[in-house]
Amino acid sequence: MKIHVVVNERAGTVLDWETGPLRDEILSAFRAHGHNVTLHVVPPEAVLGTIAKVLAEGCQALIVGGGDGTVRAAAGALLHSDVPLGILPLGTLNRLARDLKIPLTLHEAAATLAGGDIARIDVAEVNGRIFLCNSTFGLFALFSAHRQSLRGKPAWDRLKGYLSAVKEMLQSRRRMELDIDHGQSRMRLRVLSMAVSNNRYVEKASLMLEKDGLHHGVLAAYVSQHPSGWRMARAVVRAMLGRFKSDPHIVQFEANEIDISARPSRVRLSNDGEPEIVELPLQYRIRPGALKVLVPANASRADVGQTREAAVLR
């Protein structure tokens, strides 16, 4: 199979890809399975152009190395193609890689993808912008904006910036009034923060919230009505302990479509950790089975996607 690996050279864990042993180790993992593999290490502004070029040349599988923002950009390019997307987790959180049960060490991830299967997963969107993990606004989006502004700065400056962001969030009492229509009912809520997830989270003790698959065709909404950032922080701890559903200040629901309007004309939104300013109203939609992805060969259908294609890469 003709495979192209496109790596964002500014991803957090990229070191000496062109000449170091890591490059040879990754390429060897795919060649060991008989694949014809080509590696491209490019700056972030060249990722989409490189993907468009390799697709035009007849790429049969695309492996992307980077964080969730890079993966999201690649997914957008592949939505209307038959080419599956594989993920080398080079970001900070690597949320989609975790959801797909892909190992987080690079040599294990490469070996898993080289011998993996293909599954179809859902893709969510808001106002036409896709996301694969979640979309947030309020305090969560504020933290994403702080995190983006600190990228590339010295370690001490980043630490001070993170501490300042956390302090601002904990002290916040700034709530917004939302009108929410999710098809079953309409509600007006005063919220501190809100997250819309591509499929639901499960109550399980874990530092990172986990999902029960990306193939149920639903948006899962989690609305914080906590009176302050301190109270919401306690809810985050409860979520890590697998007890977020019992929090009386969290409104939860599932839907195929969610429409949200609010008094401000614009809102800071974070899609898969990438912040941007978006005009209201917000229109969330789910696109079932819209993206082909590479998954571990031993992953169950319940773990990852809805349609499995047997042993395509082995």
C-alpha cells in the first residue's frame, strides 16, 4: 500500500526527524508490513498543501504526526475522500489518538497503524467547522486561548502563564445566558462553560475523560452552571473520579443537532483545543461515519468505530 506520513515539524515531540533514528524506526515499521512509505516533515503552514499534493498523487493511506489541531486539519481534507487517516500522537493531549486506542509512544503507534484495520467514525461540526473530540466555550475555551498564546515560549514563561490562567479561571464568576434548542426541548440557562462532545463520555476514573466509542451518531452536551470557577474545578476533579453525572450543577443531554443563541454576538470557541472567535448563533451537527481512520487490529467495534474493514493494512 502507498502510504504518506506528514509530520508537523513544530509538534511538541518532533526531534531530528530528518536524520535521527526516530525517522528510520517509523519508516521501518511500515516497510516491515510491505508498505511503500514516504515521509514529509513540514512546517504547520505547509501541512494542508502537502496533504493535497499526496492525495493528488494517489495516496492510499495518510498518516499525520502532530497534535489534535493538526489531526483536525487533516481530517477536514480527507472527509470527501476514501483515504483513511492514521495518527502519530505528537501533541500534548492527543485526545483522538486516545479515543481510538492508539498507543502514545511513537514506535508503538507506528507499528499499530502499519498492521491496523480501517474503521469509520463520526465527525461533529459547528457552523460548518469540524471537530473530532469536543467543542467548548466559556472557561474551557479561555484556557485554550491562554495555552495557544504560550506556545513556543521558554519553559519558565509558560509556567507563569499557565499559573496566571488557572488563577483567572478559578476566580471567574462570569456567566452567559444561553438559549439552547436540541430538538427535544428548548431551555434558557445561565452558564459558566459548555462542552459539546463528538459522542458521549463515560463515568470512569481517569485523568482524561474517556468515550464508549465514536460511532453512536450523537452529540453529547455538558453545561456548567456552577457559580464560580472554583466550583467548576471541583466538578473537574469529580469527573476524573468518574462521578460527574451526579453533579447537580451540570446539565447533560444528547442530540443529533444543537442550536445555541446568546446575548453576545460573538463567542470564543475552542474546537479540539484550537481557539477562534465565532459569530452566534452556534449550530452543532453530527455526521455519522464520515471519516475513515486507522485503528488497532485488536480493537473491538465497541471501542472505536462503526464499520470495520478486515485487515486492510496487514
